[in-house]
Amino acid sequence: MGCAEGCSFRENITVPDTKVNFHAWKRMEVEQQALDVWQGLALLSEGILRGQALLANSSQMSETLQLHVDKAISGLRSLTSLLRALESQKEATSLPDAAASAVPLRTFTVDTLCKFFRIYSNFLRGKLKLYTREACRTGDR
């Protein structure tokens, strides 16, 4: 069964909004960018695990889709390790009173695995790519 044919969740899953205002992103402090990326990554990690659990005993979950879910989980774990290596978690928490000063992460919900994977892909190509490109370019890392 392909993604377009279903894989509906029994409940909505919260995901990060992947839209990027490039002008605002460039003006944003690196600590705020790191926080935005960490929060988005956390939501995606929670979401894929929740989606996997919701579809675990479902006839909608083919072996192929299970493989994609497993790869996404592995990929998110690898990205978490990469961000730790870049010390972005430290940057995200080094904001003065990080929780109070942070701009709330924009989110919305998805109800299918297909929509989830679109958001996942957009996050990787958007905010994560922008952040890691700049983080890897910085000489003190």
C-alpha cells in the first residue's frame, strides 16, 4: 500500500511548521536558530514514534512503509548526534533565560504518515540545512 492510499493516524500528530522567513532567519541569533532546530527535531522524533505506535497493529503499515519509518527514526537519531557534536544543544540553552525569551515554535498537526514525511523532508531541507551549514562554517566548532 502506498502513502497516497492511506496510513491515517487515529489521532493528529503535532509537527513543526517548516516555513522559513530567510530574512528573519539571517538576523536571528545562532542560539535562537539552534533552539528552533532542537525543538523541531524533538517534535519530529516524538511524532514518528507516535505514528509508528499508532500504525503498529494496522493493516495499513506495509513492510516498505515500516522500513521508511525505521529509516526516519534512525535518521533523526543521527541528526541528534550531529547537533550534539556541533554543540548546538549548548547554544540553544545558552540563551539568557532560554525558555522565557524563546519565540514559541510554530506547529500544526498531521493526520497521515504521508503528510508527516512531507514535513520531515521539508524540515531537513529547510531549517536543519540552514542551521548546520552555518554551524559547520563557523570556525570555533
